[in-house]
Amino acid sequence: MTMTTADARYFLAEEIRVVHNIESARVVDALATVPRERFLGPGPWQMFSMSGPRPTDDADPRHVYHDTGYALDPARSLYNGQPSMIATWIVELGIREGSRVIHIGCATGYFTALIAHVVGPTGQVHAIEIDRGFVERARVNLAEWPWVSVHHGNGTADLPHGVDAVLVHAGATHVLDAWLDALADGGRLIVPLTSSMPGMAVTLGKGMTALITREHATAYHARFLSMVAIYSLQDARDETLVVALGRMLMTGSFAKVRRLRRDAHEPADTCCLHGTNCLSA
């Protein structure tokens, strides 16, 4: 029996549900429903593998339903990443039907479409992308979800306030005020904090993903989720923080992080990444 594209999509969703313990039925349904091939451009596609990029056998859409990345721009090492990663992030952010979400770094829109499917027409998704070509592609690709708006920008200003979740889908060096200010009380932010690594493309970074929860305007809970390798945020990194960030990652002090401090204070033993919006034990 020949597997159809719909079968392949369903089996990927089931694999992610089981392996990553995804309990949200809406997230699993999004994975099983949203056509990933629409967001990748025409095939064959360049597929990420540990031995290096390799092309799919042909342009059959079944080939894009594996839990790995597919190139959007190989020259920039820019990939549409693992669906399991976004699935776990959606769960950790508490995104559900009716949620209001900011997605920074939407690229051509596949992961935004998964979020849009989860929040449904009673929710809102404010998607932001710095690459103008991707912005136009995302607007076309996401037309099916009219509760999504796509904007050109770097995600550091002019954000809506009072949202339930902010997902920064690129590597930063620190947590920006704009992201925290956008959150409603109880809202959550996910941001990868990354530094460059020897042997990696200059556009990429490796680090840890931070989850920040706004309890109220002056109290933020913080913890780290998992390792990540991801394309770096453009125009909003502070490379003077890379050494301190690398030290936090290498020493494992990120495991001590329990809160984010926005007040001005002197460096202390409890500061794991000191500076504006200090990550602290």
C-alpha cells in the first residue's frame, strides 16, 4: 500500500505526540492538518541531516514529513526546523484556543500556521519577520488563517500589549524589555539565548531556551528548557554579552535560574546572567 501525503502527515504527528509526550489534542491536530510543503516552496527539498544537507529523492510532499529541518535558504544555513521543537514550545507557552500570540521570526509561516490552528478564529497571532521576501511568502501562505497578521520588522518595537504568549524564533543574547512589556499577567515568553560556536555558520548560534512567565509587572519566573541550535536574531543582539552567556552555558549555572530581575542592582552571586533583565537564581 502506498502512503499518501495525508498519511505521512498523520504519522509524523503521532510520532511527535508519543515521543515528546504532547498532551494537547489541538497541537497534535495542527501537526496532522497543516500542509508543511506549502511553506517550503517547490521540491525536491534540501533536508538537514547529521552528515550534511541532502536532497529528497523527488518532489513528493511525503518527504517533508520527518522531524527534521528543510532548507528555506541553504546559502544562509536557514532551515524550517523540527516540528517537535515548535510543538513542545506551544505546550510550554500554554497556547490554547483563543490565545493571543506574538511570533517573532515567522519565516515563511509554517510554525505560525501551527500556532494559528491551535488558537483558532477566536485567537490572534501577530507574526513578525525581518526578511521582506519571507514576509510576502508568509502572507500568501497564511491567508487561510485570517486571524494571523504578518508584519515586517525585527520584533523589538511596536508590539501589541496584553498578549498571552511571545515566541522569539531566533537566537538572542538577552531578554528584551519589549517582549516582557508585551505580556499580560500570567503571559509566557520563550526565547533561545545563544552564542556562536566554532565550526558553525556565522548565522547560527547554540545555547539554551529560556521560558519566562510574567507573574505581574515586577515579578517574573524563569527557567531553562533545553539545548537549541538556531538561526541568530538580526539587529537585536548585544555581542558584548556573548562571553558571559557562554560562561553561563559552559558552567551549567543556567540550571540555577529561577527568576528574571528588571530592577537595577549590583552583580551578586545569585546573578547567572547579569545585566538588563538579569537571569537570577
